[in-house]
Amino acid sequence: MRLNRQILIILAAAAVLLGGLGLWTFVLKKGPEPQPPVASTGSPASPTASSGSIDPATIAPRRQGEDFVVGAENAPAVIIEYASLTCPHCARFHADVLPRIKSEYVERGLVKFIYRDFPLDGAALRAAQIARCLPAERYFTFMDVLFRQQEQWAAGRDVNAIVDRVKQLAALAGLSRERAEACSTDQDLQKKIVEAAQAGERDYQIRATPTIVVNGKRHAGANSFEELEKLLAPLVKKP
């Protein structure tokens, strides 16, 4: 879901009028824009066998502050992904690229992966709120489900209907309907997500999704596995 130049100009103008959090309030009231399906570039490669020297506990999914993290704490490379749950390009990244990054780098202790929400509409924001109420050990699995089934649950422009479908998926992940409802309307949680997205804009000039940051440097458009491998090559030595 790349923001084109015209949209950026409109949002920039709105930022002057609305300012900071006000701009995000304006954007996040929207439902997702209709998007053509993004074709998969192929099935992800089969996981590469680990050397067996990595303790699974050291790379397990966990929460660090407001971030959800997977991978070794002392990994030589840190990848931060900024993504929106209703972004088709993000869905493709999670289907085709991230599984290979996890199997070939994260599971070998070479990459620490951090996911950060950058919601581009109200549906993505509220879906992110629900996801963040799951335990860390179930968070990435649920996110995989949301991205893989994006065309089904994110269809249409009715935000409430979209969120209701997310609640149904969350129930399958063990989150009660009542808890999902509370999370989807939690103003404090919403504020934290928006503030983190604003920090991404400020710190890394995030403007579109997905955007990848590797060891503190933003790489716009580096969304294929081959492009990421080129970025990682000087930083890590694959066994």
C-alpha cells in the first residue's frame, strides 16, 4: 500500500491544519482503500536446518516495551519492519519474504526481528490493537494469520464489520470476545500505537508500508529476500 506523491501532499497539507496526533486521527477514521490483489512471488523456501547450536529460548517471541520481538538479543543485525495490517504489499512480504528471513537468519541467531505497527487506516489500527492483546508467544502466529487472510477479513469499507471479523479470528487464537472488544476500543492502547508510528515518521522518515530498517538505517523498497540478503551480507556471516 504505497502512498503516492499526491496522497503525501494531501496528508502534508492536512498535517499543517490538524497537527501531530490530529492528522493521525483524520487518517485512521478511514476504512481501507480498495486495493487490487498483490500476486505472490512464489511459495517461501523450505526452512533451512539450523546448526543446532541456538537455544530456542533465546530466540523465542517476546515483548520488549511496546515492541514485539523474535530472535537473539545479541544478533549482529536488527531488522525493524513498519507495516500496516491492511497493506497488500505487507501481506506479500509476510507470505514470501519473512519466513525465509526467519529460517535463514533469525533461527540461526543472526537477526533480531522487530515488528512495529504503522496503520494507514482505522481498520488496521483497531486490528493492531486486538493483536497486541495476545500473549507474546502467540502474537507473531496471529499476525501471520491476519496477513495471509487479509483479503477475507479486510474486505469492504465498513470498519466495524472488518473489526468484527478480526475478533472472530482472535477468538480462534484464544482471545475472548469480551477481551477483543475491550482492546479494539482501548484509547490508551490506540494512543501508544499512534505515538510509535509518529516516532517512526520522526526517527526513520517512514512514509509507506512495508518499510524496513536494518541496524538503524531505513531502506525504502528493500522488500524482497534478495534485496535484504544484500543488506545483511556485510553484517552477518551465514554458516
